[in-house]
Amino acid sequence: MSFVTRFAPSPTGRLHKGHAFSALTAWTAAREAGGRFILRIEDIDPTRCRPEFDAAILEDLAWLGLDWETPVRRQSEHLADYAAAVETLNRRGLLYRCFRTRKEILDAIGDAPHGPAEAVRPGPHPADEEARLLAEGRPFAWRLSLDRARDTLGGAAWDGLSFVEEGKGPEGETGMVQARPGTAGDVVLARKDAGTAYHLAVTHDDALQGVSHVIRGEDLFEATHIQVLIQALMGWPTPVYRHHRLLTGPDGRRFAKRDGSVTLAQLRADGITPEALRAELGF
Ligand code: GLU
């Protein structure tokens, strides 16, 4: 099997040390395996993605000494592909329309500020309500029905959903891991504003691009459970997963775009060389 891996950042901010570690981990693995390294720009979120961050990603990774195949796939240029996948699932009765707002969903599940809005199962609207909302032209998302997914796959296949973890999940999960798609809720596969959503676009592209190894941070380990289900429903292969630890700053907290933690641009401006950064990160 040929080894194909990818780094798939979203251009919602400048890259920081955590991204550098992730990109270097994937790039080095591809080199060591004599395989291919793909850079994919995951820019389906029209409210948070910005072209200047996209350009900066390429600049920062090149500064770091990475190279990648061209052309780079930008998800925003392929929305028709994702729409076709949504249509396929929809024709098989696996999706339902959800007109609810994030607030309505949170209110409905009570005061659960920690539950991400997607980890819920609001279920389809009653037919008359749905007809009215549609007639009013209200925007809606498409959610994947776990009930329908289980019926479609059959109990044995559902129970057998699994993936190979060559790294480690946050609880030390490794080796053959049984997928638990049920815990993710009826996830949104097509957002109101974007026509697609992360889980669908990422699994679509991993399959299309022949990704054999998904190498990414352990913060995305939970996402794997639902991604394995989508792969089974779409007949897409399940890659091998290699989740890596997340880097933390001196305060013990993980790097995150929202903290304005040290960006590669800032390190560069401070005179840090790419060699020094690579060495610090263990490469
Ligand atoms: N685009 C996602 C992110 O920026 C990563 C997707 C993935 O590696 O599966 O967090």
C-alpha cells in the first residue's frame, strides 16, 4: 500500500507551534515511508476563513522547510463535490433537515454549555412544521440520522465499525479501536451557510486523495468515530489513524489560535530560525 498523508489546516488564523509540530509529524512520516505528503486547505467556513491566512499557511510551511504536492486542494473550490455526497446520502434517506438555531438546540437540551451543538439528536421536524419552514424559505442544515445509519448498515456492521490507531487517543486508545459513532449525535453534514460540513468534506477528500494515513492531533480523535461511520455509509476506505499528542506552552495549556499563542510569523520576526524551531519540536 502506498503511503499518503496530509496536513489539513483551516485558514482561520496564523499557524502556531502546535501546527508546526503536526505538519512536521506528517511530512516526516511521509518522507520516512517513501510516501506522499499533501497539503489541503479546509476553508469551507465562510465566516471564519480568510484568504490572507491561506497565503500565510503556505508561507509559514515553506519557511519551516516543508514541501508538498501541487495543486493544493482548497475545499471552497469543490463545494459541488460535497453537495453530490450529501445528495447521495439524502437519496438513501439517511439525512434530515434541521431548521433549529444553535440556541434552540442548546435550550432544548437544557443548560449544557459543554455539549457541542452537534453532539445532539434533535430528530426531524414534524412534517407540517417542516413544510411551513420550507415554504417560509428558512435556512436549514442536513443532519445524519444515527437511527437510519444503523438500519442501513445493519446491527452487525454497525457494531463492527472500527479503525486502526497507530498513535494514541486522549485516553491512550491504540491498536484496533471500536468506533462509537453514537456518541457524536446526529451530526450536521451540510451546514446552513456552507452546504457542507467538516466531517463530510474531510472524509470525502481523504478518500478522493487516497489518504492512507491520517496524522493529526489527538483533539480530533473523537471525530474519527463519526468519520468511520461516514466512510462505511459512502463505501469509502477507512485510512489508518495516527493521532499525536498536543503541544503545550510553558503554562501547560495547549496552543490554540484563539489565545494568540506564539505564531510562526512571530517566531520568525523574533529571529528564530526554522532549524532551531524544528530542533525544539524534535525534528
Ligand atoms: N481542518 C481541521 C482543523 O484545522 C483538521 C482536519 C483533520 O486533520 O482531519 O482542525
